[in-house]
Amino acid sequence: MSATPSLAPALATKRILVCVGSGGVGKTTTAATLALAAARAGRRTLVITIDPARRLANSLGLDRLGHEIRQVDPALVRAGAPRLGGELHAMMLDQKKAFDEVVATHAKDPAAVGRILGNPIYAQISGTLAGAHEYAAMAKLQELDATGAWDLIVIDTPPTAHALDFLDAPEKLTQAIDSPAIEWFRKLQGGSKSGWSVVGRTGSFILKRLSKFVGSQFLDDLGVFFTEFNDVLGGFRQRAAETVALLHQDKVGFVLVASPEPMAVQEALYFHQRLVAARMPFVGFVVNKVHAARPITQGKAELETLIAEAPPVAALGLSGTSIRMATEALVLAHADLEVLASADRMAIASLRAADPNAQLVLVPFQREDVHDVTRLIELGKFLIG
Ligand SMILES: Nc1ncnc2c1ncn2[C@@H]1O[C@H](COP(=O)(O)OP(=O)(O)O)[C@@H](O)[C@H]1O
Ligand SMILES: [Mg+2]
């Protein structure tokens, strides 16, 4: 590809960008950076972050407890921006709350919402059900997209060990709720309004015996839970299919974030294959935390002369020898960095080979933590070229 790789076209045309990648590579940072760049290009943008570092959250005006959308200070967002009129809004998704909200939308009435959310069995399983949190994030995305209030929504993904967990969440959740164990309870309970009334004689015998071990309160909770949860489960199944359909639309773009570490690159390659196989819209790779160092080939002789001729600096109390040693140490440190940089170049090459036509942008490793708007603006320049 001859043009400089850039995510600018995606920022200008997509309505949803999903940042995926393995933990620690810089998904949250990239999501915030992309959203800020879009706002500065004039779009009304929302970034949904999932686990922002505290300092990043603070500089976006978010506090730990918030699950609300907050506007980031327009003066900061628009400072020196190419276009005015854009806005950046941010929210920190509380995945547990988001899951509760999904449940609430599918429950049959407000009283049922209260009974489900207050049920101890719900409290136990909602946090451990496979894919529940990822699913909740997607459902929130779908809800916010449907409001039509945003030119662009950038969504960060949960800090799972495996990026693919995000893509598989709706299916995992449906599998979990259709699991034989849950199905068995549902049948046993029969959707009755009054607990375990339709279990039949054998069933009630089993339940009676069971209650000796697990307590009758537990069984009552379970019974009520399944009665109330039946509608919700039906809603989940339907919603999961809609969410998967949304993520296939052309207005969506997946941004695969990786660092040059082998594991992160592997993960990005797998994810890329999955997107291609499922015909999901891929917009490009971001390789973050790239070590930059050029091998010292040119001017090497000059450098050696410099070391050899290092003058004594009496005023600093340093001898010529110690200056020479310091310079040599610097050259060695540079050589170490060059080893890292050349490993990075190989990692980048393997991503490029996977999809030679894809946008692939490199973000250098920053000496300081990236946590304020000014630094995010600087990082944005690497993404949009
Ligand atoms: N290019 C970079 N150079 C140096 N540090 C970075 C860079 N990008 C992100 N970081 C830092 O790395 C840490 C992890 O980033 P984060 O975006 O939270 O990753 P993830 O969301 O993928 O877990 C944060 O402390 C962040 O400030
Ligand atoms: Mg993160």
C-alpha cells in the first residue's frame, strides 16, 4: 500500500469502533486516543471504557463509581483541534450494573426486576456466568447506538486474558443458560408461579431430601429465581443474535490492538483470522509500545573518535576516563534497545504479512505513562498519520 497507514478514514466514517486485544497491550488507551482524535476532527464521540487506569479516568472526568456518561472538558478536547464542534463524552462501564440493566429490560415487570436482582442465586451466578460481562458490554453498546445520539462510539473491551472471549460471549452465555443443569431445573420447576409445585411426586421427594443438604431456603430461592428468570433468558437469546448481527454491520470497525510481544501478536493474528472468517469488518492493526532505535551504522567511526577524544571536564570534577566510560555505557544501552527494536520489527512484519492491505499503525513506547488529554492527543498523531 502506498499511502501512509492511518485510521483517520475509519474515524471519519465508522459509527462504532471496537478495540480488542489481549490484556495490557493498550486497548483502553487506544480507545480513548481514537475517540479523542475523532472528537477533535469534529465528531460527537462517546468512548466506553471498561477498566481505565485511575489517572486516565480522572483526566477524562470519570470517577470510580460512575456508570454515567460525562462530557470531557471541551476546552481540553478542542485545544488546537483541526475542527471545532466535536465533543468527547466518556463513560466507565460497570459490567455488573450493565448486566443488571439487561436483566431489567427483559423482566416482565418492575416488581420482577426487584425480585430477580434481590435474589441471592442471581447475585451468585450473574458474576460467574460465562460471557456475562462481555455480553453486558455489547448490550450496552447496542442500546447506546440505538439512541442515534452519537456520530461515533468507541468501545474498549474487558480485560480478558483472551481477546476472543469478547467475540464468543453471546454464544457462551446462550450455551451457559441452555446448559443441561439449568434446563433440568427449569423443567423441574416448570415455570410455575409458586416455586416447586409442579415437580411431581418423585421430584418433590428428591427436593425434600435435597433440602436436608442445601437448606430449604436455598431451594426456595432457586425456585423463585427460575420462575422469574425464564422471561429474561428468552430475551437474552434473542438479544444475543441481534448483537452478533450488529457487529457484522459495515458501520462497525474492529481495531486490533497488540504490543510487539509474541503472545499479543499471536492473539491479534487469531482474532484477525476469526474476523475474516466471520466476515466481520476489520479496520486495522495498532501496534502499541513499539521500541524505536536505529542501529548505529552511519557515523560509527565518528562516535568512536568522540569516545576516544572525550575531554576531561575539570569543572564537573570528572576525568576524561569517566566521560569515556559513560559514553560507552550509553552506546551499550543503545545496543540493548536496538535488540528490542529488531524483535519488534519482526513481530510487526508477521502482522503485516497476515494482511498486507490492512492499515497498520505503530505507536512508540512512551517513556511516561499515558494518562492525560495532552498525551492522548500526542499519541493520536501516530494513529491518524
Ligand atoms: N505507547 C505506550 N507507551 C507506554 N505506555 C503505554 C503506552 N500505551 C499504554 N501504556 C500504558 O500501559 C498500561 C496499560 O494500558 P491499557 O490501555 O490500560 O491496556 P489494556 O486496556 O490493554 O489493558 C497503562 O499504564 C498505560 O498508560
Ligand atoms: Mg483495559
